[in-house]
Amino acid sequence: MMRSAAMIALGATLLVPAAANAASGDPDWPCQQIKVPELSLAAVWSGPPVDPQQSDWKDDQQVADLVQKLAPRREPIDKAQALIHDFAQQAGDRKQPLLLKLLAGVFSVLDAERDSVMAGLDRFGGRQKELAAGIRADNEKLHALQTDQTADPKAVQQMTQQVTWEVELFQDRRQAISYACEAPSRIEQRLFALARQIQQELE
């Protein structure tokens, strides 16, 4: 039992810094990837000036409909790029203003999606931080019981099981979130690919 408790103590000690391991210094960030709080249009666009906050793209039904087709990640990127090409070919003399509206719309939708994902990851990280604190507290209780010669063996066993369960829960949650941690990067990659296609159509 002492060896089991020592392993639990070691696990609890190692889990806590792993939960907050973020180069950004945000203790609630649960991902190994560096936290980039905001999506930047300038990082993926070097064409004509576009105000990423503009919303007039919503007033053009054709542009708005295309944005809704391009933004979802379930839409294969090659098909999305083909849709942009067809749109540009049909735009005629209005190609540049329409494509710039399209870019603003794609950025707006993907930026909002990324913000939602980031907020969810922050909430998850906060819960993991609370769980890690609980593991530390229960691990200290377990250590106190183990060093108390008058402690009830059943109480020691129950606390051992509780800490073991908490550590396993923490690890399971951390493994489950690994896919979600990749979502912000996938959104950024999609924005880059769509912006590049739009820029190519303008050249």
C-alpha cells in the first residue's frame, strides 16, 4: 500500500504542472500548443486592404451564402477553393470588391468559431486546475493517514481509491482534450488556405 500511495503522490505532483504547461503563462490553458488569444487577418493576407471588422458582406446574399459553404471544416478544402474560383470567374467587373467581402466574411465566421473554441478550452483548463488542486489536497490527507499508526485501514484504503480515481479522471480528461487543442490551429490553417485562394483569384 505504501508503494501504491507513493505512486499516487508522484502522479499527483507531476499532473499539476502538466495541467498548466503553457508557454503563454496562462495557468488555465490546458494545451501543449502555445496559446495565441486572437486570430490575425494580417498573418494570412497580404493583398488589398480589408477591414476584418466590416460586416457589409452579410448584406450581399450571394457572398453570405458562399461564406456559409466555405467556413465549415467538414467542407473539403479543395472543394472550397474550387467554389472560390468559380465565384471569382462569375463576378466579372465586381470581382475585387466581392472577393474582399468574401474574405471579410470568411474571417468573421472563422474568427468567431475560434473564439468559441478558445473559450471552451479555457473553461476546461479551469476545471482541470480545480481537479489538480483537489488531488493535491486529498493526497495530503492520504499521506497523513498513512503516517498515523492509529488510522483505520479502511479509511486509508478508501482515500487511496479516491486519489487513484481522481488521478485517472485527470489523465482521461487530458487525453480527451488533445484533439480539441488542435482545433484553433486547424481553423487558422483553413483561413490561410481560403485567403490564399482569394488572393490568387485577385492576381
